[in-house]
Amino acid sequence: MANIKMQCFGLLLLAPLAACAAPQNSSFKFVEASIADIQSAIMQGDSTCHEIVAGYIQRIEAYDQSRNINAIAQINLNALVKADEIDLAVSRNETMPELFCAPLLVKDNFDTHDMVTTGGSIALINSFPPDDAFMVGKLREAGAIVLAKTNMAEWAFSPRETVSSSYGRTANAYDVDFVPAGSSGGTASSVAASFGVAGMGSDTGNSIRGPSSHLALFGIRSTIGLTSRDGVIPLVFDRDIAGPMTRTVEDGARLFNVIAGYDPADSLTVPNKREENYLDFLNVDGLEGKRLGVFRSLVDHEDADPEIKAIFLQAINDLAAAGAIIVDPLEIKDFQVLSNQIPFCGRFRYDVGQYFKSLENSPLLDVNKVLETGEIAPETRASFAFYAQNPLDVVPDEWEVPCPTWPNHPERNQLLANAIEAMDAAEVDALIFPTWSNPPAHIELANEEYRGDNNQRLTPDAGLPAVTIPMGFWQNRLPAGLQIVGRPYAEGLLIELAYSYEQMTKHRRPPQGFGEIND
């Protein structure tokens, strides 16, 4: 694991960063705090942004390593400076932006101009991007503070576990003997343990929804085309999505309201597709009269865990009790056939090569160089052989065996058409199924116990939006998530459904062992 020295306003110290700015006499409660809680405390004079940011830093330093979570890659040395700027603006009665003093935990594949961005690779341990990722820039413009970068699976390869060559292995905050899934496991565990108010992750096939499910969070994978991935280290360009991972649907909607929208720097984004205000969908009665289709193809696995299935069946009952109309089953024509036909294009070497060109002094020009230098985690080598085998400088559409870039992909387009046709025929608003059909794997058996991942096929293949929301706990200790999938650009509706279900069931609870520091 890399050893990153912390600083206090430019002075190298041996003492922890929080010692430079320990919270004063604030009575603010950090565990499970929301963005609204933070902003209310500041505006009412009960706390300052400086005290709140310092308090989260203190939590990281008290718990992340001592509890063997290892979710945090690095703390932002400028976080307290930004907090002081916000406090000054508040003291002057300035109009505050919508995310002011929201301390965020950002996956280490988002470019940050003031912090190293490693993508989980030790080869990039000294890589400072020239500017922020589009989403990071939008969040900062809205007043959010990048508090820390979070650990991730190296190059975002693994849905199974979160292991990097830059910062090591991350554990599940609910039980360190289990995985947080991958690749956004660092964001998931750190948000669950209240190391910050909310987080950002990325999802190629699983990596927002899977870790969110394993850590009792709300996670949203948006429609391909609605949000920009500019400045996020790619894995598969026409499958990658970045977005919020939060303890509440409201906070997820707050972040999404800022980051959604067209960006000319991302060639797949589409203008004029976002809702005017996603907060308008925070409707407690949002399930009333909605028709939900049970997508049995991702429910009735032969190896599905019986208890997870029972939790899902209870979720169906709860949705019905909230006024939803359950359509069970709902089938998508040729789902299995098309899923088997759609190749997972190994275009990583090309895509990340394009990213390297965006850096002013890139440590790498060809990612395959890490195989020569040995700068790669043992857990990553098997995946690397697949992801990095194709040409560096040839567009995937022009390979000898072409890999068409979405949306010009016939099989993926057919699956999308079939999914919409099935939803229209049944007149359903959304599909539902367990985010994972099995509990988290033991951390030492991440590959052997990898099963039940329902995230990899329908949603990324068809480019559909999806959210996951806590639906209960396996053996009353490890989280399980309910996934809700909608038509393209139906993110507002998905937020509405998730919020209504969340407010009715209140399944979210924090992991033990991460209480208030001063209690």
C-alpha cells in the first residue's frame, strides 16, 4: 500500500491531519447525518463547516484503519481551506449553493485537480490530473467539498472485491470478514460508516449498485447518455456510468440533480434529457398506483440464497402495501439468448489510452506497460489478460472483429427494444429484482463465493437506468438490496419509487463500531 503523508496547510507533520483542526465544541451528530442536517446546523449557528469537515477527518483517522476497513485512499489537504471559505460566505450572509459544505467521498478514478488520481494502480500514484472530472467540477461549483478519495478495485476490473495495488484491500464495514463487492467498495464502506456525508462511484457492470447493495446504500446507475464520464478513468467507455452512492434517497437526488446533464466532452451524452429538478420526485406516496414487473429471470436462480429470496418476497409485499400494483412475472423476449450473444467488449486498453492522452504528464501511454514493470496486484492479473489484449490505437468499431460502440450495437439495441416492448405490453412503470441474489462473499473467498450478481446483464447491456435501495439484512447483519429498473431517462421516476419505499420501510441502519467519536 502506498504511504501518502498528510499535511496541515503545507506543513509536513507527523501528527494526524485532524489534530490540525480538531472539532471545537460542536454538538453535531455525524453518524447517518444528511446534507440537510449539515446545512441546517451551519445556518442555525450550531456548528461551522470547518468543525464538520474536521469531524469527518477525525472519524476517518479514528476508524478506517483501526477497524480494518481501509476504505480511504487519501484525505484532501484543501478540504479545511474550502470549509473556511464556506464559513466566511455564511458569515457574510451570501446566498449559498445547493450542496454547500457537503463533504464527499470520491472514488479514486475521478480526476481531481488537487489530488492524485490512481484508478487503483500504483503506476499512477503520482498522477495529478490537470483539471477535475466533469462531475467533480459540477459538485464543487454547487459548494460540495471533496473530502477524500476512496479505494477501488484496480482499474475497476472486479465486481467481486475491492483490491488495488495503490492502497490495498477494502473490507465491508458491516463485517470485515466479508467483501464490499467491487469496484466502488471504498466509497460504499466509507459512506456506510459515515466518513463523509455521501459518495461518488462508477458502474461498468455492477460497481455502484453492487457495493451499494452490500452496504445498505442508495445507488443510482443512470441512462447511458444522461451523465458525463469525462475525467473518469474508463473501463469500457460505452458501458461506464458514474454517480452517487448515499445513505438516503434524498441525498442521492441532491447529488444527481447537480451532476446530470449534457457535456460536449463526452461523445455519448445527449442534450435536453434531464429533468428540471430531480428533487421534485421525492414523493412519499410515489408507489401509489405504480405498476411494477417482477423480472423472474433475475430472481429464480438455482443458486439464489433462500433468505435473500425471502427478503425480496417481503419487499414485494411491502411495495404492494404502499399501493403498487405487482405484475408477476414479467418476461423479456429472448433475454437469455441476447444476453449470451452480447459480448463484453475488451476495449479497456484503447479507452484508457485515450484517457492517458488527457493528462499533461501521463506516467503511462500504454496500460500494458504495468505487466512489464510488475505494478499490478496479484488479484488483478487474470482480468488484465482479457481487458488489455486488444489494440491500443485502433477504434474498437474498426477491429478485425469489430466491437460496435453503443448506441450502434445491434444486439444491445435489440435487448433494449425487447425490454421496452415487454414493459409497454404489461403497462409497467419499472422492473424489480434483488440487486444480488446472494449475501456478500467472505473476503478470503471473493472469487470462490462470487454468485448472485444481478447487475451485469440487463441494465448495462441495454443502457437502462437502475437504482438499488436497502430491502433488509441477511441473517440480520449483512445488507441486501432491491433493484428497480426503468425505461431510458426515467431517473426521476426511479427516485420517486425508491424514496417512497425507503420512507415506508426504513431498512437502512448503520454498521456497528462507528459511533460518535466523543460519546
